[in-house]
Amino acid sequence: MRIRNPWPVAIFRLVAVLVVCGLAGWAGGYPVVGLLVGTAGYLGWQMRNLVRLERWLRKGRRIHPPQSQGLWEVIFDNLYRLQRRHRVRRQRLATLLRRFKESANAMPDATVVLRGQGEMQWWNQSATRYLGLRWPQDEGQRVANLLRHPDFAAFLQEADYRRAIKVPSPVDERIVLEVRIVPYGDNQRLLLGRDVTRLHRLETMRRDFVANISHELRTPLTVIQGMAETLAEYGVTDVDELRGSLDMVQQQTRRMGRLIDDLLLLSRLETGERPLESNTVNVPSLLRGLAEEARTVSAGRHEITLEVDETLRLSGDENELRSAFSNLVNNAVKYTPDQGRIAVRWFQQGEEARVEVSDSGIGIPPHHIPRLTERFYRVDSGRTTSSGGTGLGLAIVKHVLSRHQGQLHITSQPEHGSTFTCSFREFFRIDGEQTGPRSAGRPARASTATATRS
Ligand code: ADP
């Protein structure tokens, strides 16, 4: 039972002891001695309890408090209760701290607690990954010593924490971090670093794209504008000259139209907004049509040959495949000087079916080849823009092929020519009238028909 106020009982006990001892002493003829004995006994009892208290506190908080009575029972009881409350609170705090650390560690953003002059006090695992911080070696180090970038130094100096800055990660230059500092508490700061590499790349791509497209559209517009101004200023003096100018205007508007068509196609392919149609594509007949068109464009300037395996088919979207193959054939015509040779082939090679367009044209220096499928990438912008190309052809080829699980392979030798090969692992053959998928990799049938024309 809990005693509310132990003092009246304690005083009563002291008085009772003194009275009993005093009376006993008085009965024996020595009342003072009796009182002294009573006082000494009382003090001894107090001392004993003090010794037990000291031993209990020294031996640790886990053992139960000593048993006692009266005032000392209350003291032991209250101390024990305080200790228990304190222990529960500490455990709760430790759990809270553990949970905070766990959640901070699970955060994908680098988080560093800074104090005073920017000394690092604590950080999470993402900070170790993105900033290369080592525990415990870097504890107490100034963050500016580890994130050594002039922009970051200026950012710290400025102390305008409303804005964020972008800096490369000290661990890997290719990773771009958006760093922000949040002040809190008593001169404490939290440094947050978010990986924005993808976003940064997209932003750069968007900027480049806008710059490229503006340039591409401005070129034909400048020509058209020039013509219009000349006509407005001098009028029509010569009909032949007017015809020439109108031809030029038509050429430039066609180019702008092609550019817009290619852009729309590329955007449809990239967003994948239209699901891929999966029909049987008669590749031999498709390539025959393209070769015919190429011959018309070439107007006898090139020797164009076609060699196709008549039973080999693809399943996919005919329009998309036509765009891809026609870009390759048209490029061959564009980049092959007069009297050059262009060969278009459709055949099975091992486990793949391949469309191969090779030419004896100007060729491509090796270092350009990995970048050819980038939008607006050109080997020689002067020469290719004059040939009317949009710079999007090979980007379209790449996207169409990836939608058909195909791959583009380019080999080229400057001054000798290039070969563009589209390989597909999923294809099939037809047997006479019957159509049916065959597993890739079966040996080609002997009924291969070859059509060669020039
Ligand atoms: P473009 O519309 O400029 O032809 P493409 O994306 O089709 O754009 O081609 C990208 C670049 O690759 C071209 O500008 C050209 O420099 C180069 N190229 C493409 N095909 C050939 C080829 N058959 N021979 C030489 N260079 C080529």
C-alpha cells in the first residue's frame, strides 16, 4: 500500500522509541543513558537503510529495491518507480531513434545532418552511396571538404537555402545531384541530395531538341522568305526565274512537310501510344516496291539490285516496317554518288532473318557510327541538309526495329560504302498458299526464290 505522507508515522516512531528508552532508563535509575541508547538505536537503523540504499543504487537498476518500513519504504518505493518510468521512456526514445534511422536510411535521397560550421554529424546510406561518405572516418568533417565543387562552395557561402543547386556526384561524375539545405533547430542544417540524372538528361534532350527543330525549320523558312522578299521587291521580270523560285519554294515546303511527318511518326513510335499491329508482312513485295521507288528517284544514276527469299515473312506492322526500310534504301541513294551500286537483300542467316541495304557510297567514318541513330545526328551537316534529309531517318529505323524485336547493325568504310542490316529473330516461312509461323532457327527451305534486277 502506498503511504501518502510518511512523516507523522516517522516522527511518532522516533518519539515512541525515545519515550520507551527514556522510561526504561528512568526505571533503572539512568534516564539519560536510556535516551542515548534509544537515539543510537534509531541512528543505527537509519545508517543501515542508507547503506542498503547506497548498495542498491551502486549495484544497478535491475535488482529490486531493499525491503524496509516507514519512511525508507516510501523512499525506496518512489525511487524504484522513478527508475522504472525513466527506463520505459529511454526505451521508447531508443525505439523512436532506431525507427527514424531506419526510415532515413530507406530514403532514396542522400541526407546529412550538419551542425555549426557544416560539420557532418550523421548521414544515411544514400549519402554513403552518392557522396561517398565513410562512417566513422568522416564524422565531424566539414561537408565542403568532401563535396568539392565550386558551385557548392558558393552555395554554402551564399547561404540562400530557398534554392537548390545541381552538382555532379563526387563518386560518379555521370550522376547529377540536386542539393538542397534545410535549416532547422538550433543552428542545425539538413543537406538533401537527390539523384536527378534522368531528369537532367531529359531536360538536356528537350533543350537540344527544341534547338535542333528550330534550326531545321528555320533553314527552309529562310529560303522561302528570301524568295518572297525578292519577288515583292523586284516583281516578276523573268518567267523562267519565277518558275525556278517556285520550284525552290516547293522543294523547301516539301522538306518541311517531311520533317513534320517524320517528327510525328517518331513521337508515335517513342510514346508507343499505338500498339504494334501484328499482321503478316510480305517483306519481298514490300522491298520490291521500295526498290522500284528508289530506281525512280535514282533515274538510272545507280545500279540497284534486289535479292529476296520469297518464302520468308515477318509478323508486324507493315507501315512501320516500310518507313524503316525505305529510310535505309533512300539513304543509300542519297549517299551514293552516280554510277554507284546499291544492293537490297532479304534472307535468313542462322537464327535470324535479315534485311540488308548496302551501297558503294561515301561511307561513314567509324567514330560517327554509334551516334547515327540519334535524332538530327548527321555526319556532314552541310552535305546532308542539302540532300534534303530530315536527320530523323535512322532514329525512326531504330525505334521501328525495337518495336519488332529487331536490331540494326551498321558497317561502313569511308569512300567505299556502307551496309545497314536489320536482323529479326522472329520470322516465319510460307509453304505455297499455306501460311504458318515457324520457329526461328530452322534451316532455310530450299525453295528460296531470288529476284535480281538492276
Ligand atoms: P538524314 O535525313 O540526314 O539522312 P538519317 O537519320 O537517315 O538522316 O541519317 C543520319 C546520318 O547518317 C546522315 O545524315 C548521313 O550523314 C549518315 N548516313 C545515313 N545513311 C548513310 C549511307 N548509306 N551512307 C553514308 N552516310 C549515311
